[in-house]
Amino acid sequence: FARVAAGDYAIAAFHDANQNHDLDRNWLGLPAEDWALSGGARPTVAPPTFDEVSFRHSGEITRLRAKLE
């Protein structure tokens, strides 16, 4: 991303394996495709809070690494 203002951000990503532009879910409502959240959060019962997944971007270069699972 270019020219992103400094601030606190959170990122969610997923691999759209079947290219339907949606994160598919199983019958329990859990993701059926690989996904990741910034901060490495892996929610169990409820979605994580913004504080759990957010990171500080200085306005320069911020590098993140995520493992889709």
C-alpha cells in the first residue's frame, strides 16, 4: 500500500481458493478457507478485539508477516 497515513491498523487476509470473492465457512460458521489476522491472533470463541490485532504504522514502511492457516 502506498501513502498510508500514520496510525493504528489491523489487517485480515484470506485465500479465496475457489475465487468466489468470499470467505467460505463450514456448517459451524468457521472459516473453510485459509485466513490470517495481524498480530497472529487466532480467535477461539469470539472474534479478537481491535487491540489484540492492531499494530502501529509510523507513516513510513511497516512490514508484516502472516501465515494463512
